[in-house]
Amino acid sequence: MRWFETPNFDFIKAQKIAYTFSGALIVMSIVAIVTMGLNYGIDFRGGKEYVFEFDNPVSVIDIRNELSAPLDGAPEVKLFGSNREILLRTDAEGEVSDVRDLIISTFATMYPDYTVTVQKTDLVGPRFAEDLRRGAINSIFFALAVVFIYIFIRFKGWYFSAGAIAALFHDVLIVLGIFTIMAEIAPFDVSIDQAIIAAFLTIVGYSLNDTVVVFDRIRENSIIYKTMEFRDMINKSLNDTLSRTVITSVTTLFVVTVLFIFGGEVLKGFAFALVLGVILGTYSSLFVASALVVELQKRAMKKAKA
């Protein structure tokens, strides 16, 4: 990592390229969301939920694959407490009891020597799903609002808050757009459920942490280099924190990539969101948030002189 000991990259000079790249991704994401619609999971669109107990261990992957045809779509299947219990969610049409009987008959074909017990049967109604969806959206906007206030108070400049929030919106919106585009082509589940909302909030926290580290160095350098131009000071601050940013991002990316590869089918969507979030969070901290701070500060100074 000696290459990062004394870096002198001009990040601000690349802001036009970054704006073009980010703008293209944002437009792509918005078009995909508007035209294709968000791919909500059972949590947010309603469906049926069952808990089954077997007298021997079972494979959730085999169950998911075998039930995809009878239920007209892959159900959400997870281990529930032990390798003999599963939680199954589906939006298959029909009465709760009819769908349950169809699932049990499939189990009987798959595991003819196993005994299956129904532990729980629930119906996730549209109203409950709507409440969950509204709560998830509110949680993200509330987090962004708190972040805006925190940055504003800590760094005493609205343009710092605006730059940080724009970077967070940038990261979440692009991940959401990629998930929407991949809904029909991904070999794993990329539907928007509570786990993905948790991933989005994690992305917000990770990206914010990177951005705050850079902003802290900007504040320190503004005291040390009082005569330095604001643009040059931002660039110096980005270079000062580059080693920390790269090391943190690479190590985090390594962990979430391992989780994506070996974490199992259920965690693939969550881990994939985190992989995208780490990459975009690092990119936005270096090329989006700080570039916007320079642009907004420049406009604020011109307005003050006018």
C-alpha cells in the first residue's frame, strides 16, 4: 500500500466525469423503477406464511426448487430454529388451507419417509404489508433527515449536509435501480423485503461513515491551511484519507463478498446489496459528496458577494 502513502490525485478535476457517470446511473435507475416497478417481497405485497417441522433434516434449496412449479413461483424458504424446521412464504393464489395442502403433498413426494407437522399458518394481508412498506420508507427518510441535521451541526455548513445527503440518495437509488433491473434475470432472489431494507440502512451508515471521515479531515485542514483555496483543501483532504478509505473498503468488500458466495441462498440478496453499497459508498465519498460540497460552497460564496 506504499502507493497510498503520499497520494496526489486530483479528485475534484474528475467531477464532470463523475457527474456524467452518476447521472447516467441515476437516470437508468429512475427509468427502471418507474417503468418496471419495484419488485416487492412477501413482506411488502402480502402472502401466506407457514412453519413446518420434519422428523429429519431437510434442504431448503431442494424444497424451494421443487415448490417453484406447483406454487407458480419460487417461495421464500428459510430454516426456522433447526435444520428440521422451515419457514415458508409464498404469494401463490388460493385459500390458505388449499396452498398448505399443496405444499404438504409436494413434501410427501420429496420425503415419503418423513413426518411433516404444520407448526404455524399465517396470512400476511395487504393492509399489514402496506403498513410495513410505509414503515420501511419512513425509516429510510427519517435516517436521512437525522443525518442531515447531524452533519449540519457538526460541520456548521449546509453544503456539507447537502453533499452528504446527495451521496446517500445516490447510493440507495442506484442499488434500488439495479435490484429492479435484475428482478427477472438474477439467479437469486432480489425482491425488496425487510432484509433488503436493513441492507439499505447499512449502506447509508457505511457511506456516511466514509463521508464523515473525509469531512473531518476537511475541517482539520481548514484550520491548518487557512490561506489554501477551498477546492485545493478538499482535494488534499481526500488524498490524506485515501489510504484509510481504500483499506476499509477492500476489507469490508472482502467480507460481504464471502457472505454472498458462502452465506446461502437466503442471504444472497442482502449480501449483494451490501457489495454494491460498499462500492458505491466509496465512490460517492471520493467523487460525489466532496465535489458537491465544492460546487455548493462556490455558489454560496458568489451569492454572499452579490
